[in-house]
Amino acid sequence: MTLVRTGQGMLRGTTENGAEVFRGIPYAAAPVGPLRFRPPAPVTPWDDVRDAGAFGPTAPKNPYTAPLDELLAEPEIPGDACLNLNVWTPAPGEGRLPVMVWIHGGSLRNGSSAVPTYDGSAFARDGVVLVSINYRLGIEGFGHFPDAPANLGLRDQLAALRWVQDNIQAFGGDPAQVTVFGESAGAISIAALLTSPHAEGLFHRAVLQSGFPAAVEPATARSTTTAIARHLGVAPTAEALAQVDRAALLDAQTAATRRGNPITGGAGFHIVVDGDVVPRDPATALAQGAADGIDLLLGSNTDEYRLWFVPGGLVDRIGRLTLRAAVLKQRAPWRAPRVYGAERPGSSPGEILGAIATDKLLRIPLNDLADARTGRPGRTFFYEFAWPSPVQALGACHALEIGFVFDTLDAPATRALTGGAAPGDLATAMHAAWVSFAAKGDPGWDQWSAERPVMTFAAHSVGVVRAPRERERRLWRQRG
């Protein structure tokens, strides 16, 4: 049993796998009653010792729908106080260990810090204080209303990062050496935070895993809110939706967004350019020098699309006419099917479309960001995760790398994606690179340059590949 005093009160943690673990720590008040659809409010301090042995409540959400529900773990812990975080540390006290803060993905409507794949024991084992956070999701975190602030989930993340600055030293962490890292929607959130004046000084390095700088204008965000309100027969305002039963609100949210996903598009939730937390488009801001001076580690997986295209059989239903129509709809280069097909002999039209969509959504924007930062303050490092999962022929799909980064291949939640024979040496290498980046700002390979070095974590090797698939990348720049 370990006791740690925070600014809000004393916590009692547990010892697990050689680390001291504190779960369910509130960093903001429960967002209910008058605090619902409002910015995060301070926690009321407590006098007694608070037990921190169990994960706190998860944000309101519905489970993943089939077939993703068999592949992606989605713990649900009841309770209102969902604005909580967890800490794994090798040594509580007045230490100066590097800190890593994990922001989970889930399309801004799913996910939580309680997913077993996100266990922080390996980071603590290797001298890092690991923090994982919950934040509001879906309509309560990323709805857009005329009578409430935008980006409430992003404001939650900022409140958690402020908690880290105020309290992490008591857990042995250095508040001047904080790295934020996240995957998918977590990485998109981090890209927005990199450009936010509210985040200045809250972190010093960042890792974007399979997520890109993106935000939408208010009108686009309002369309999802309006669709949900229409399902319920109420006005699209925070005041009206706050009166709706939460289960009914979540069901309407699912109905309004069920056909959308990151690859095919459709209604969903987004970071919003609100003129406050996100003053302008993050991609533009980063290209023009926002976050100069902050070291970045960027990358994606080779077959991102397969998580959405393969389990439900979509990849097999796409023919040549559908491929050509999708290319036009996505405004991809008209020669893309021919060029991508030539690089992938024997690939089906669905696989070619998936590769095109993966590049458009992730690899090309991340390459552009790395190029824009070349020669500026702050180093940039690039990776690609290429190990193919044997599960349902998912390949190197979206989210597969997370268990390797956390070195949690033995967790059943991880094995749902990786199967039972994932290479431990690959997890050792990838995890070590993330630890090195947090501790020294250098994951162990050359920073980005005109040679385009990409550390590739593949099935049988780990090494730098210079300018991989360059013909395909240049096609997007030629736009023809």
C-alpha cells in the first residue's frame, strides 16, 4: 500500500508488477446536473484517504457495433465521475522521471482508459510515469450547440494535463518532461492541442499514432448534433438534450452515426475550429509553425483500412466500378487505381481502394506535416507499423500497434487483434523506442529529412526504410 498526497487529497494506491498504481483519480468534477455540457469544473477536495485501487467510471457511450465489438475491447464502468485518470509509477516521491500521458482513441465516441491493452506496467518498469485519462465522448464531449462551449472533450483533456502539471511530481514524475501520446482520435486530439493556446507549457513532446491534424467548421459539427436531436424530436441545443434520458440520447447518437467510420466517412464527431481552444485549422497552423520546438513522433500502420473493410466483408464487395466511383468521391488522383494496383499485384479492387484511402487519410497528411517541419526547431521522427495480424486477415490494421507500444501482448484484449503468436521482440523494440523518445526526445533513428527515413516495424525486421512507396506519395502531389 502506497500513499500519495495530491492537491485534492490523499490517495491510496496498490503495488502491481513492481509498479505503484493509482486508478480512478478525479481530475475534474462529475459532469452532471448543472455541469453537464459545461467546461470541466474543479474537484471538491476530500479529507479522508481515498482508495485508488480500481478504475473510475467510463464516459457515457454505447458498445462498439458488430463486427468491431469482437475485436476492440470496450469496458463499461458505471458512475457519473467519468473525468478521471490513472497513474503507474516506479517510484512515488519527489522524483524527476519522464512522464507519458495516453489519450485513447475511438472516433471520439468510444474508448476508455480501462482497456487492458493500455496497462502502464511496462512503462513504469522502464522508468516512465504513465498517465492514462478519460474524457467526455460523443454528443456530450463533441456535440456543437448554440448554448454551450465547443470541444468539451478537448477541454477535459486540457484539465487532465493541468492536473499532471500540478500533481505528477508527487508520483515521481517531472512536470517539465511530459510527452502526450495517442492513437486515432487520441492523436487527432493531440494535433489540435499542439495548436491550442490553452495547452502552452502543458507538454513538451508528442506522439501521433494513426491520427492526423484535422478539425471541422462549426456548421459541419452542428449537422451531427442536429441529426441526433431530430431522432429524439427535440431542439438541437444543450438545454434540450440535457433533459433527455442518457440511454435514449446514446441510442439516438448510435442511430445517427452508425454508417460512418474514419475511412468511408459519414456522420460522426469531430474537433471543431471554435476560435478559442482550437483557434484555426490544426493542419494549417502546424504547417505554418505552430508547435515549433516540440519534438514529434508520427506514423501509421500499413493496412489501416483493413479494420473497417475486412471483418464485415466490405473489401470483397467492392468492384472496379465502385473503386472508380470512390476515387472520384474522395478526390484522389485519377491515376491512383492503376499506380496502386501496379505496386500490389494480385490485389482486389477493395484492397486497392483501402490502400488509397489509408494514404489519403493518414500517410500523406503525416508526410506533409513532417515535410513542413523540416529545418524548423523541434525534431520530427517517422515510423510505420507493418506486422500483419493473422486474425481474420486483418494485416497491419488500425489500432494493431497499440499492444506493441504498451508491451501488453499477453492481455486478452490485445490478443483479440494480434492472435496468440505476436512477436515479443517487436513489442520490445517498439516499446523501447517510445520510452527513449519520452526520456531523450530521440526514439533511436534519424530525424526526418529530404531522405524521408521511416523506421519500419515489420514481421521479420526492424529498420529504417528511405522514402517507402515514393511513387504513390508523389502521385498525390502531382494530382493527376
